[in-house]
Amino acid sequence: MKTISTVLIILSLAFSGAALAGADLAKDQLSPEQVKEKLNQVRPDLPIKEVTRSRLQGFYEVKLQENSLLFVNSDATFFIAGDLYRIEAEQFVNISEEQRSIDRRELLAEVDESEMVVFSPPDGKKKTSVVVFTDIDCGYCRKLHKEVPELNRLGVEVRYLAYPRAGVKSKSFDKYVSTWCADNQQIAMTRSKLGQEVEEKTCDNPVAAQYALGNLVGVTGTPALIFEDGTLLPGYLPAAELVNLLGIN
């Protein structure tokens, strides 16, 4: 869904000459477990989440905790840092981002709707839904919230999750807690987005967990929109442009 003007793939040598010289690396293909072990021998702090076979022949895909990727050759002597692209007739296809979309979809499927602040179209009018990671004090989040009635009219359900950019225990965090704990979350969200006072409240809430989830799925700023197919769209778009991207009439 993005036009790629420049493709930058950084080829990195992870191991210093001394590290390579001192390690008796096998020349045959290593197992995923052995690849992880080799990487952590050099960088014990490397937050490896998963090692799987890559579609790039002769390489493993190493997924890190923050969702960045390494592509490591079969004997763990070199790696490529960055996304993997497939070259097609008229475009480059980011297959690493395709996998991240699948991961996002699976992670969001584990979030119960009751933990979201949801603005729904009228009964029978829903065509799709968008998850929005939002910050109460974010200017473009407030601008997007003004588009919610139009998005609902056009059949888009907006599902808010918390992403206070200043982090846990910040003022924005506390404002979101008050919004989530309000008797009417939708009214409280709208008041908060208008910069109006909302009664301070605390209760058991998912705000910290949602902030952690946002980091896990690749949110780096707000608003961050995630479509039903797992596509991540950072930033604000007017309702008409967003609906066009979603491909609904």
C-alpha cells in the first residue's frame, strides 16, 4: 500500500575478525537453535524472538523482540539487517512487511473488544474496522477523532487502543485511564479529544498492556492505524482518503 521510491538494504558483518577467528564455525547448515546460539555468543543481549527458514534461499529469518529482522546465512557468518523484498514485474514487494501484517493480525485478534473504546456505524452498516492506537494529547489524534462520525457513516468502525507516547505513568497515560474508566467511554473519549476535562478515575484497566502491545506491533507514533489485514498506517488521513485506501464504497 506504499510506493517504494528507494530500497535500502544494509549488509552488515556482525562478527569482528577476532570473533570469527576464535569461533570454530561449522561449514554445514546450522539449525535454527544453533543460529540463535551463535548470535547470542557475540551479543548475549540480542533480543531474539524466533528463528525460522527464510524465503531467501540459504538464509534464516531472525525476528527480534521489537519486530525488526535479520537474515542470517546458513552457517551464521553473515547477516543482512533490514526488510526482504521480492522483485516482481512492475514493483518491489516487501515480504517482511507482509509477515509483520500477519503477526499484527494475530496479536490484535487476542484483544477482546471489551478492552477497546469502540465507535461503531449504525446497525447493519459496518463494512470494515480499523484499530487506532491513540494518545489523548496528540494533535493529529484529535484531528482524526473529528473524522470518526464521517468514518462511521461510511461504514468504518473505529476501535481505539491506548498508546500514550510519553509512556506509563505520564499525564497522557492518566488521562487515558480516566477515559477508559468512565461510565461512558465514548463520551469521555470525545471530551478528552476536545481538550475538555474528564473526571479523574482509576480502575482495573488495560492501558499499560495496550501501550506494550503498540510497541510490539511496530507503533512509533500516533495516530497509528491497523487495518483488518494487519497493514499498519502511521499518521492522520482525512476520512475520504482513508476509506479509499480501505477499498470500500
